[in-house]
Amino acid sequence: MRLTFTTLLRVAAVVLLLAFLFFPRAFAPLFAPLTQYGAPPIYDQGNLLQLALAQLATVCCAAAASTLVAVGLGVLVTRPAGAQFLPLSRTLVNIGQTFPPVAVLAVTVPLVGFGEKPTLIALFAYGLLPIFENTLTGLRSCPPGVLEAAHGMGMSARQRLLQVELPLAMPLILEGIRLSLVINVGTATIGSTVAAKGLGEVIIAGLLSNNTAFILQGGLVTGLMAILLYDLLAAVERRVCRTAHLE
Amino acid sequence: MITLEELSKQYGNTTVVDRVSLTVERNSIMVIVGTSGSGKSTLLRMINRLVEPSGGRVLLDGADTRAEAAHLLRRRIGYAIQGHGLFPHRTVAENIATVPRLLKWDERRIHARVEELLREFQLDPQAYAAAYPHQLSGGQQQRVGVARALAAEPGVLLMDEPFGALDPIIRDKAQEDLLAIQRRFGTTIVLVTHDMDEAFRLGDQVAVMSEGRLLQCDRPAVLLTRPADPFVARLTGLADRALRLLSLTTAGEAALPGSCEGPAVPASASLREALSELLWRGAASVAVTGADGAPCGHLTLAAIIARGRP
């Protein structure tokens, strides 16, 4: 591996994030100037590592559900039998994106109660659009000659989908999943308003007690996680493209 | 043997193929020519049911092609298209193995068949089996496309303008290879093209289509000398029909006994090439040499001229 400036930066970011999550107290002198009247400089009402992991778990669960539904819908509307559902699917997915996640929380809490569930629903709906649109583009941009050949050689519709269309669309589908995940890492912090475990707790605690250090900690850890996740998934995508020779 | 009986295709009120009846003899090459929009591709695609006919039927060795599921039928029929349509995410070997895999051949047999085909198409298995399509030249990609179509040893091979995207030199080689392969495997080939030179070179029979109808289906020489329709005459080229006719006979076939001094042409060259040689040299006669380079006859200008008339 070439040790470029960007890889160095990434390694530094990983080290910084892990150091902060495992040994937050060591960073107390750094955050102390941001506090007033002797307030604690490091969040002390919960374990930062556990909160970060809980948030990551919520985001991943929501992304898995979004992927299943969005890819499924994308496949459905690109089949001759499902083409009529394209406008409907697009509308649904667009509503998921335009309806603010906070509003989704407000609507779903009375239905499913406080905790992780409303957050999962909000993130699921919010993350559908990029995956759906990318799946659609990926499936539609398969070279017509390749599909014609697959058809002419006697592949069944299912074989064409699994052996030709989805593999060729995979780089774009993965890109959609990456976008959706990264958006939702940030969005997930609002889940703390309805008692979902996550770094939003730290930010809210900071807002309530007027403690800038807390707000900054919650925000920085969330931001670092999003950036690193983005890089990690981009690397996975490049690897998939390379092994599948789809550059 | 392929028999088309009153085959038709309508899209709404538009008739794309209009009651075409045609017989393709076993082990022969049938070339379908026509302008774009003549229905020739649709006709071809009805043979393997990529397009379902609106009327009429297709018999493959006497059996109606509708007797089995379309995708199973297609696995028995080779199919090669313009621009090859190779799977970009699969290696050359995997591409060629596509239909044998669909037919669930065992891996050893598939491997042996892939190697055989690669050698047949002058592609070293060591160098090319694990390569990806984008690493090959246009001519190599096209050969892999044809090899893939022949992988499961189909009795029938359908080709839709297979050489359309190749430059003239590679196309010439590809046509030569196809003729050699056809002789070796005895495959029945139906090929669609708009290139008349290609049709005359490859076709045992040439079928001319226009506006969905079959105008004439005959041996190339008959098409030139006795066109059934003014359109056929126009398509086969009024201006150079004599030269086309000459290109159908080889120097070896037309050679007169005895040899002569001066320029020579190989027996495998066409009379058109022999004539060109005579004109170029300003000579009145040319020697004909066999495959071993020894003279086996000669041709005179008068003898060639006699062959260029109906």
C-alpha cells in the first residue's frame, strides 16, 4: 500500500476516533476550555463507546432494510410485469426522502412507542431514495447487446437477473448504499429525542446544560464515523469493481 | 434442416414480416439480405423465438419449435450478434462456457470444449482463457462471441450481422474462419447482413427481403443472372453484377489446360481477382498455380469474359 497523504490522514482519523472512544478522559484538558462554571469537560452520563456502537447498529439495521426494499423495488419496476409500478414506487421513495425524519419520529412514536423503533423507521424511509435510484440506473444501463445475448443463449429471466443484470449493476447499487448509510449516520442523532441509544444523547445533554464540550464531542464522533464509513465503503466498491472488471 | 412456413409478424397494424416460407438445408449457409427495416432481423429472431411469430410456424428438423419452452429451445440454437455481446464481468472461458453451464454439462467436459474452441479460433487457451473481454481486440472479441455461440455444439447457428462492427481486413478473416468452422462442424447457419459482398461470399443460398416480404431465395449466381424482381437486381448491384458473378467462381474451377508464361494467380483466387491481375499487368493470359505453387492451368481474357455473362 502506498503511504500517501490521504491514507495517513485516514489512519490518523481512525486512531483519534478509537482513542477518544476508549479513553475519553485523556482528552479532558482539550475540552476543558469549552466548559463554564466547572462543568465536566467529557460526557459522563454514559459510555461513549457504547453509544457510538448503538448508533452504528441502528444505522446498519435501517440500511439493511432500505437495501432490501429499494433493490427489490428497483428490480420489480425494471421487469416488464412491474413497469407499471414505477411511478408509484418513485413517489413512495421520494416521500421517504422529503418527509423530514423528525416528522416521521413524531408520527411513529404514538404508534410504536419510544426507543429504537421510531428511529429505525425514520432512517429506513430516509435511506430508500439513493439506493432505489442507483439500482434503477444500474439495471437500466446494462449494455443492450449483453442482455440480448443472454436472452438469445437461453438464460431464463431469473438467470439473466442474477447472473448478468445485478452483477453489472452492483457498483452503482453499492454506491447508493454508501450514500444512504453516510446520510443516516448523521441523521440518526435525532433518534435520541425519542430515547433511542446514540450519540444524539451527548449533543442533547450539551444543549440542555449549555455545555459546548458535549455538543462538540457528539458531533465530532458522529462526523468522524460518517467519513470513515464513507471511505471504507468506497474501498469495498473499488474492490468489487476491480474483481468484476467493471471499470 | 430449418423450415419456415408462412411466417408472419405484426406489431399492431404494421406487418414487419409477411408470410415468409423458406427452407434452409442441413449443413448449408443461408444468408438473408435486405435494407434496414426489411424485416430480416425479425425473421431471424423468430427462429429462436426471441420474437414470437404472429402467424405461421418454424420447423426444426421437422419438429415445431413451439413444442418446448422458448429458453430451452434457445439453448439448442447458437446465437451470435453484432458487437458480440460478451459478458464484461466474466472471463473468456466463462463466457464460452455459458450455454454448457446452463445445460449442466460436467466441468471436465466444459473445460475440454472451451479449450477446443479457443484453439479452433486461434486463441491460445493459456493466454486468453482467463482474460476479460475488454482486454481483447475487436476481432478477438468477435471470435469469442462466435465460439460462445457454438459452445454447446448446436446444429443451428443464427447470426445477426455478426461482422458488422469489424474493419474490412478483420471482417475478411472472420468470414474465412466462419466458412472453415462451418465445414468442420457442419453447422447449419442462418446469417443476416446488409453487406452484399458478405452475402455472396458466405451464402450457399441468399434470401432477399424487402418490406417484410421474401422477394427471392436462390443460389448467388441465379440471383445475379435471373433476378426475380427489379429490387433484387438493384440490391445485387446492376453496375458491377458481372464482377460479382466472376467473384463466385475460382480460378481453379475455370482454368484451361496448359500453362503460360507471365503472371500467375493461385487456384483459390476468384475470377474477379484473376481479371484484376490481368488488367494490372496488361497481359492477355495468366497462369493458375495450385496450392503447392506448381502451375495447373491458365486463364485467358476471353475465357474470363465468357464467365462474366449470364
